[in-house]
Amino acid sequence: VIKKIKNLLEPNGIAFIGTTKHDKSMQGYYIKTDYRPKVKRYRKKWTEEELKETITNEGFKILFVGHHLEKTKKKHWIYLIIQKK
């Protein structure tokens, strides 16, 4: 996804990324239980450090990092505004 964003942006273009933050990096197929019907989907679960490293290694500058705790679902969100170098 990060490479696709890079290919779509012009030099100095800006993108917004929002995803859930995890303590452990994982990827694979998971059942999305809070939708009806339940769906199986591929997920990449990022740690904050891993996400930032991947973004910078792909040639982006991180302009902003924000966080939000969704208390009802106990999800920690991370938001980034990035700029293509």
C-alpha cells in the first residue's frame, strides 16, 4: 500500500494514512467480527516504529503523527501525514 501511494503521488505530494497501532507486528487473514456478516480479510498489523520505518524507507518525509484511543472498541489509532520526497 505504501508503494502504491508513492506511485500515485507527484514529488512533494502529501498523503494521509490512518491505521490501528499494535504492540506486535503481524500479518495474515483475520475474521472481522464487528461486521455482519463476519468477513475474513487480509490485515497487516503495524507497530508504530515499523510503520514509520517503512514509510521513511520508501522515500517519504513524515510531517505529522497523531494518536487516538477509541475507548468503546479499545483500538489505538495512529494517523500520519506524509510527503513524497
